[in-house]
Amino acid sequence: MGLLGAIVASTVTEKISRRYGDARTLLLSSTGIAVAFTVQALTAPGWQVTWFVAGTLLAGFCIIVSYILQVSTQQRLCPPDLQGRVSATMSFVSWSATPLGSLLGGTLGTTFGLHPTLWITGLGTLAGTTFLYLSPLRHLRTIPAKAVAT
């Protein structure tokens, strides 16, 4: 389901971004990731397994939308001679977090159980979006083509 969401996202991100603005779409997709993880915590046997399916579909969609917009912004703002370094640094930081998150998730799952860990993940991710809402991004419709000095 996550890959289905990702495929759909890859085909509609440009249209959504043009209609609502890339800054707003990035903010909304980041919030959508957090909501998706929180929705997965509602999963239970029977019909409630659909919460996991819906959360996975939404997460796959929002992760790809967010990634496309982040990389596009990075390429637009970064000078051409630095793009390789910036891309490598961003990849290193992003991929380095994966094993740490897996270790933390496994530890939380072992200590508290599956459902509490899903709630911690969802609510923790939702809390992380607070930084985006406190940033200048919330006032923008479109991210400027050139970096603005602050």
C-alpha cells in the first residue's frame, strides 16, 4: 500500500505543488506523514486493520511528495558547484537516521509493546512538525527561487 501511495504521489506532486504552492504542499505533506503514523496506531484485529492500510497509503504518498519538493528546493537554491556536496550531506544525514530510528523503535517496542510504540512514533512525528509551523515556511506559498538573506 505504501508503494501504491508513492506511485500516485510521483505522478501528482507537480500538479498539487503548482495549485497550492510548494511551501504549503511541503508543510502539508510533512504533517500528513505524522498523521499517517498516528493513524496506524489505531490498528486492531478485524476491520480496524484498515487503519494500518490507510496510514501506510497516506505515509507512502506524503513521504514521496515531501521528498520530491525537498530535493527540488535544494536544487533550486543551491549553487551548481555545491549541489553534489549538499546532496551527499543530505543523504548521509537522512540515511544515518534510519538505523538509529530502527534501534529506538525496537527498544521502545520491546519495552512498551507495539501499540504504545506506534502512538509514540505518531505523536512524536506530529510534534516534530511544530518546528515547520514555527518556521518562515508557514508564511510562504512558494519557496523563493533564490535564498533570501535573513
